[in-house]
Amino acid sequence: DTALGEGREARHASSVDVAYEAFVLRDDGAVRGAAIDRATARDPYGFVVGRTGAQIRGLSQGVKGMRPGGRRLIEVPWQYAYGAKGRPPKVPPKSRLRFDVQLLEVGAGFVS
């Protein structure tokens, strides 16, 4: 965590809105090039924590325990990112990712 937030904690099945920048990491752990994706506070990315298929598994797991206003650097192994195939052309096969995430809002959760 680079900053702690306040309020309701993100847990499994919480709906969350985040702002983030995502980067591919080199083998030595350094960032490889510019951000591959981003969401801003004006145009946040929303998802349900732990819900499969909607977002990268490592991002979903990584926001657990955060509170609104909090910031966290989340490093995601390739198995919890885009897998063995990657997501060409921006994400090569078996790429580790780093997300610089700010949790904007935590809702009550998914209602079916």
C-alpha cells in the first residue's frame, strides 16, 4: 500500500470502482514501456471482487482489503493476468503485470 483509505473495506463479492494504470514488467521487475491500459477517476473501471471472467484475476484479488482513497501497487504473475498467450500486441505471452490502483468506491456487492 502506498496510501491507506478510509471507510468500507473491499471484500469478496464487493462491487468496486477503481482508477489504475497497468504496465508489463520485464524479467528484472522493471516496467517495460508505457502503460498498456488505464482507467481514471472520471472514467473508472468497475467490477465485482472475486467474480471470474470480468477482470484480471490478480487485480481482483489484489484489491481485497483496500478502502476508498487507498492506493496500492499490485504485481500480478502471468498465470493471474493474461496467461500463456498474453494479449498481443501490448502484452507478450507469460507477462507479469503491475497495476497502480486507487480504490475510489466500495459498494454493497453484486445482486443477481
